[in-house]
Amino acid sequence: QVQLVESGGGLVQAGGSLRLSCAASGRTFSSYAMGWFRQAPGKEREFVASISRSGTNTYYADSVKGRFTISRDNAKNTVYLQMNSLKPEDTAVYYCAARRGPLVYWGQGTQVTVSS
């Protein structure tokens, strides 16, 4: 089992940047594919970005492509989401997820609010 703790959320003006971090417990972090998801009020949780176990492959939702960058540091058991050119529609609770086979673990989420 892995425990995930997100940090780095906050209030930012449109056009600004934030960097989210997700720290994972345990010694098997590199065996998990990692991802970021978000959920806005009244909406379903949606995929934002993911990264393979080695960090070689990354995937993004069309809505964030070119603005967000996912990365990981397996030595630090941490995955990051660099968010640039933020828009009010990026306002949501952002969740970190770890997947290995059929098992998926979620963090508690961190709030990101983008003011116009």
C-alpha cells in the first residue's frame, strides 16, 4: 500500500503559476505509474496528467496540454505538477493517484483556486 500527500495548492491570479507536489510513502514508489486528477464543484473528477514509472512517458488532457508539466523524482518519492498560465476554469481540488496493476491509491487532495 502507498500513502499520498499533496501540497502546493493555493489562490493565484489568472496567468499565474503553481507547483503541486505529491509525496508518497514506502520504498516501491518507482513501481507505480502516477497521475493527477481534478474535481471542480458540481463536476466529476477528471484526468489531468500522468507519468510512467520511469518518467519516460507523459500524457495530458487536452485542456492542460502546453500549460502543465508532470514530472517525478523517484529518489524523493515525489511527483510534481507544474501549472503555468492558469485559468479560472482550472479551479478545482487536485488529487494525486498511484496505480500498479488493478490497484489505485488516492491522496486527500489540494485546493487550487484561480481568480480572474
